Amino acid sequence: MRARPTQRPTPETPGPGQESVWDYPRPPALDPSDEHVVVEFAGRVIADTRRSIRVLETSHPPSYYLPSADVDATVFVPSERVTVCEFKGAAAYAHLVVGEERSELACWWYPEPVPRYARLRDHVTFYPGRVGRCLVDGVPVSPSDGGFYGGWITPRVVGPFKGAPGSEWW
């Protein structure tokens, strides 16, 4: 069993136009965004919106939740996987399939989020590392380290970011 670190890491100092994920709240905040968000998989645009919701939580890169109406759900293959977020409720997952290409558990959503997060109903988010490409205002997104969190890292945010090995207790 690993020992818990005694202190959190030192946050990076944000530059002009940047945010520190260490200034995000806990429980998470919902931040409507009109940024142009595009998700591509297997050479195909599967989501395109200017109506996303950023979920902002201390130490986590934001996740962009896209309205289901702006997502091509015909590429979804439902999964039996369900996880529970202590804040948002039970999440459902899907694989993506386009032709011969498949990405396991590439997206998730909250079919019945808890009341505080009701605005997430009918919104989907993606693991950036499990799709071909995610863009925010034309800027490629980097995935967060580790396989648990689906954070979207852009030059807009600075860390360090939760998710990498050793960050479990931040």
C-alpha cells in the first residue's frame, strides 16, 4: 500500500490568459462555454459545438461536456460500464466504432445527474486520448495522464494535473 503524501504539489503560476486548475472549486463548478469544440474519430468529425459545459474541479484539467444534439451518436456502441461520481451521480459509457476502427470506453455521460449538476443531462464528454483528436478553438487538446480522468489540457490551463501516477491523494 502506498503512503499518502503529506502535502499537495506546488501549483504552477498561470500566465496571461491562463487558469490554474488549483483555483478551481471542489465540488466542481459548471462553466458554460462558447468555445468551438470539435471531436474527431477515425478521420470523421463526431462532435462539433459552441455550446459546451466545462466541468472545473480542483487539480483536474477541465472536461468539456457537449450537447447530445451536437454529437453523432450513431458511432456509439453502449457499454455496460457504470461508474459513480461522488458529485455528479452515475455515469454511462460507450465505445466508438467507425468502420473497422473501435475505441473502448471513449465517452461518458450522466443520464440522471444529481440535481446540482442537472445541466449535464443530455451532454457527452470524451477521453481525448481515446479519440483521434479534440480541438478547442482550433487548438489540439492533450489528454490528462492516467486512464481515470478525462481532462482536456490546453494552453489555457496550468497544473500540475491530477491523474498521473502518484497523484491519487491530492
